Amino acid sequence: MDTSIPSLLLVLWLKSFLNWLVVVVQRHYMIRTFSGFFCISLALIDSLLSFVLTAIFYLEGFSISGWHFTRYYICLLTQIACFIYAMLHWPVFLLMGLDNFWTLSSSSRHTSWTQKLTYIVGVCLLWILAALYVFWVPDVALLFRDDEKHQCQLFSSPQSSQILVALLLTVTFVILYTYAPFEKWRVQVFLHSTPQCCLICLRQVMHTFLSTWASFLVLKIIAPLLMIEMHAYLQLNVIWLSFLNSFSVALALCGRSVAQNSQQSDTITDGFCSWYFCFTYGADEWNYGQQTDRTEVKTLNV
């Protein structure tokens, strides 16, 4: 899809502004998780890219250390950014999931400096590997236009749609599983019976996630139906990453409620969703939504 350079610069600056808006509003949560540090790095790279492309556009024909910069480099740098952004969706989502599973299984409530340093190194390494892949893999080919209309030929990332489809299938499966009318069906599928309190917890996880992100999810679904194409440099943004982080937290909670017989209450927040669970597994009793003498409240920030 061809995009004019002025509109490209405008969209890039708007994206950078929205990225920083979310990062600043959620600053208390951004410095505690891998997803937060990656969002900060994305906001920095988008701002740097916007500044460099704008400078090239208004200072066309200038030279630095023997490099002569023209508007040709605007399309070149934007396409390189598209290739790098396009391949980061799945790696970032998987690393978010691992980080959230680790955080939920940990008894510590605070992020240590060692963890923050690990996040910073991991984020930097991820960007470097993505860039090396783009420059070294022969399958990556840049697209250029030979006319003088000052337009760039850009493309979309398939990974964003793949994750969205996987997310919708997972949410649908969990909802069907928890609301299945017959316990016999669950036993046949999973070879064991599921406690009633576990089912209620799974329902509440999905309800919390969908009630927070329903409008964004609907927008992502109807955009392809309306033939609205988002380029790869737009698809990877802080809102999308926060959405994926909330979903990975929901998956971690679902896995924890099924795999463990927990006897404690948790208040878990990622800045957008706040999950509160108070449940007790017992032989003949279950409790949800209220504190009892047998439960202990713990707050985790993920």
C-alpha cells in the first residue's frame, strides 16, 4: 500500500504521542514487568524514528560524514522499521507470558534491581536480534518506487492477525469450557472433573479481561472486515502490547486456577485490568468474592 510521506510523518508523530501518553499514565506499572520495559523501548524508538524522518524531510539533501540524505531514506528507514516490527509480535507475546507466569508463581511483591536489569538486557537483545534477522536473512526485500510522488510502499504484519485469531479461539474455548452444561463433557475432554470454584474463577478471569478490553477487541475484529489496513509500524504499539499483556495475565491466572489448589486471595493488576480473587478449595465447599478467616490477601503487580 502506498503512503505519502507527509501523512506517514503525521501518523508516526501521533503514534509516538499516544505511546508516551500510555507510558506516562501507567508509569508505576511500566517499570515492573518485561512488557513495561519493552513498551518504554518502543516509545523511545518510535520517537527517534519520527524525529529522524522529519529532519530528513525538511532538510532534504544534507550530508553527514559523507552520507547524503534524501527523501529516499525516509521510505528506506520506514520499511526497515516495518520489517523489524513485523517479526516482534510473537516473541514479545511469548516472553510476556513467561514473565507473568513467573511473577504469579513468585512470592515476592516487588521487582528487584536484578530483575529490572534482566528486563533491560532482554529488551535490548530482542531488538538487536530482530534487526540482525532483517539485515542478514536473504528473504527480506525492500520495496521502492521510482516515481517522484514522494510515496512509500509499506506492508502489514501477519503476526498481529495470527495472535488475534489465537486469542479469540482461546477466549471462546475457555468460555465454552466453563459454561458447558454437562460435567460429563469436561471429564471426557480433560479426563478429570473440575471443581466448581475453579470454573467460577475461570469465568471471572475472562469477564474481567473482556469487560476491560471489549471495545479494543471489537475494533481489532471489524478493522479487517472494513478493509482498514494498518502498516507494520502501526500494528506494534503500546496499546496493543498492553492488551497482549492483560491477556497473558489472564492465561496465567487460568493456568494457575486449574493446576493448583490455591488457598489464598490475590489482587492482581497490570494497570488496565484488576483481578480480585478470593477462593478456597475444599472437599465440599467453595467461596468466591469475599474474604474469610481461611484466606490471605496478597497483591501482585504484573
